[in-house]
Amino acid sequence: MSLKSMKKEELELLSNKDIAKMIIEESKKKMNTAELFKKIIKLLDLPETVYENKIADFYTALATDKRFILLSNGKWDLRSNHTSDKVIKIAEDDDDEEEEEDQIDKQEDEIEEDRYDDDDDDDYDEDTNEEIKDLVVIDEDELELEE
């Protein structure tokens, strides 16, 4: 059913997002937030104060609705009008980022291992030896006897 053939009462039952979707589908045009919301206000015959008070909410609603996509030129279009190649490319970019993070983690682990290498006498702290020289190692059998 087209928007022009719908009565105002029928339009009022729809959400602004649904009306916006219908406007974009019928006009086959990409529109910015203001243009789209002004058309909705005109269709619903609402006062200008509604436009001023609700434009931010309308933008948020479009931004969170997966049916819409905000293009680089600031205009809204339906996601269904765009190919999924871009989604795949984004997923590939995510994989590249994960690989880079893994490589960085491995490098950090190697640096950490090198820092505490057993063969490196510079890492040995003589004060630590003084602190632990009075410690006695007790095995479990001796511990049970003391209790």
C-alpha cells in the first residue's frame, strides 16, 4: 500500500521508522534526517514544534534500526539497497585487526620472557637472597606432625 493512498489514521498507527522506510522505498531517493522527518511531520499533519522537539529522537531511532544505513554524504538509505560486499570487507578487516593483536601479544610475551631469562644474572636481586635465607622448607608429613 502506498503512503498517498493511506489515511492519516492509518499512518498514525505506524512508527516514524516504518513511515520513513516507506518514504525511501516509494521515492527511491536517499534523504538526510531533516528531509525525511519533515515529510513524516507533513504526512501526519503535526505542528512544527514536534519537528523541533523530536528530530534528535528520530535520528537515534534510524541509527539503531538495522533496516537503515547512514551513507557517507549524510543521507539515509535502506540497507537492503546495498550489497553485502561491504559487510564482508568489514569482517575481513576485523580478522586483520585480530591477527595484528595476536602478533602484538606474542611479541609482548617474548619481551616478557626475555626480561626474566634465567641465564641473565643482572635480573637476580641479592637482597631477595638475604630475605629468604632464613626460610625453611617443610614437607607435608612434617606439617601434619606439628598440628
